[in-house]
Amino acid sequence: MPNILTKVAAYERLARERQMVSLIDRDIIALGGDFIPLRSDWVSLYYDTAHKIVSDDGGQYAYRAITT
């Protein structure tokens, strides 16, 4: 099971990792749900579990995310 962050914890961690948090990122955190950290080979990010978009055929989906 992935490590889920609450909005407050996500904001605090993002503020520590990236000193210049934009207003857009603050809005995403404030209006979002819980965040799940994800690390790939080239980027680390937190994706917002409350904002999932599914394609018309249901075969693809995307989440809103904030990179670190």
C-alpha cells in the first residue's frame, strides 16, 4: 500500500523540499485530496488522489500532480 499524505503533510513536505512554492501549487494542495508520493527514474512527485480523469473508453487515466 502506498504512503498517503494528508494535505497538511504534503504542503509541509513540499515547502521543505522546494522553498519557492507557487500560488498554483498552494491552490492544488488546498483544494486537493490526499497525496501519494511517486518516484520514477526521472522525476519525483505527489499525485492528488481526489483529481482523477478517465478517458472515454476507460482505458487510460490521469491524476493532477505536483513535482518536488
